[in-house]
Amino acid sequence: MKERSSLMKLVGQRGTAEVVDLIGLSASSWGAFGSVQSGDGQSGNASFVYQALDGACSCNDTLGTISKRENNDTSFDAGRDIRTSDSSGVFNRISEKYRRRAVIAEAEVEHKRSEPTRTLVERNKHSPTWNKYAPRGFKYWNEFNNRGPDQPDRVLCNFDATYDLDESQSRLTPPALPFRPLLNGLEIPAGETYYNRLAYWPKGGTNQLNAEFLNLYSPKEKVIIAAANNRRVVPERPPSPDNWSTIAWFLWRRACITVTPGTDDFSNLDYIFRRNVDNDYTVAIFDELFKQTKNYQVGKKVYLNPADTSMDTNAFWALLGSPNGNGFIHLLTDNKIALHGKSIVQIGVYQDPDRPGPNGGYETHMWVELTK
């Protein structure tokens, strides 16, 4: 008990941390032997140190170790006196563990010293809009790719009970005249093979209409064209319970069944278009894209693909995450099984030089080409 009293007195004078340091143990080492049983300050700490060492060495050994370290004895080997009487082998194991850790740490330092010096390249400076939507696009892309065949497709919306379909607009029609040159340039026929569908929400809410979805569907040409969609016309009113991608998929299925009664194959889709994009956030990303595109001029198609995974240099990610681009990937993800795993080959963007838009710009269209 005399040795224990001496150790507790020393801890009271010098503090637990210093005593532990003097005997050559780290906090994690002596912490492995137990926990503080007493909450009465230094006495409890000293008791803890004693308990930690008890059973692994004698208190005389510990005090001798402290004396040697304080006297700068050059023959001092941290933990040697402790290990001498370590009948359980505990200190030997811990000392060996930390000796290995020191060797590993030194090896890592030497490895870093041998690495060549790298030059930092300044990142492209993008707008807050780009920086907001690029990570979203990257996230949506990963969610699509990580969706396995065992994950069922999204349940169809209860369209007929929730939406009104304007039958006067339900007819075969060619796409809008200004849009046809783009389709023709992509070798997509622009004749009267497109089903025009206009849906309203809420159903029967003539005086409270707050969402409209106008789209064209052509199973024959394998195309969906988003013409005019707004799930929240009046900000003060609640939005439609479904996004564009959900409505578009339901009506695409219906168009396929109209063309081929009884079919259950809805995978014959090659292109999805967003006509005349005017969302401020998406337009802001367009502007950055055009500025960074070498030799860009209005009327030139710009294509982007996911090969470059940098959110800093590839506008593919910002556009995919944008308010007008995320519907593409959500439609593919939610219906991956029905679409036989079709993915995006590339995003296309086109400014129509013959259609001036607001603020000195031009009508801009965006689309995705899907895997065949």
C-alpha cells in the first residue's frame, strides 16, 4: 500500500497525463486496462493508474521507471521495467503493437517524401447555379446505375382519378412548326405521328387548376416531346402530386397501347426532348456551357456525354441535375425494368437562330439520346 500511496501522491502532484507519459504509455494504452472507478478528481485518477498497472507490473517497477525517465537515464527503455514483471504478457503485446504502429507511420512518412511534387490547377469558376445542380446530376446518375434488377419499377400514378385529360387536344399532330427543323436535322420524322396530350390537375377543379402537362408522344418515331409543363402554376396553391416524369411515363404507356393494343412492351423509346426551355436556372447553365464551348455559335448543336466524370469541366452533370434535366434521369430510373435498362448516351443542346427569345437570347431546346 506504501507504493500505491506514493503513486497516488505523485499523480496528485503531477497529474495523470504526466505520470502516464513518464512511464511511456499513451492514453489508449493505459485506457485498455480499465476505466476510472472513482469520480473524486486526482485521487480517482491515481487509483485508475494503479488499477491499470496492477496485475501487469508492481508499483515499485512503475516508480522506478518514472525515476529513470526524470533523471534522463540514457539506458531507459520505455516500458522495459514494466515488461520485466509482466507475467500476463499484456504490456509486451501493447508495446509491440505501438512499436509496429511507429514503424508503419515512419514508412508512410518516407513514402510521402518520395512522392513527386504536384502542381495544383485552378478550378473553373462557376456560378452558384452550376455548383448547386452538378452534384445533383452526378447523384441521380449514380442512383440510376446502382438500381439493380431486383428493385421494382415505380408504381404508376392514379392518373384517371387525379387528372383531367383535355380530349379536344387528344389527336395525332405534327410537332410545332418551329421545332421540326431540329427533328429533321436528327433524322427524326416530324409528320402526323405524334399524340398530343394535355392533362390538368386537380381533376374537376375548373376554378382551381394549378398544374398542366402538355406533351407529344410518338411510339412510331420513338420520341417524347415535353412541350409545356408546370406542376404549380399559382405559387400560393399546392403543386400537383406528381412530377413531369411520372405523368409523361403514364401517357407514353397509353400511347404505346393505342398504337399496339394489348402490348406490354414500352421500351421502344430513343429520344426525349424538352422544347423551348425557359427555366431561369437551366438557362443559366446553358449560358455557362456556351461560354466555355470553343468556337460556339448560335445554331450549333452542343453534345455532352458522361465519359468525363468531372462536375467542374463537364456540363453534362449540371444539366442532368437541373430543373429541366432531372426529369430525363428520373423517368429512366423509375422505369428501368420496363425500359430494359436504357441509359443516356448524350445530352444535346440547341439554340434556334430563327427564334429569338427574351432578353436577347434564343429559344433553346434540350434532349437526351438513349441507348438503343
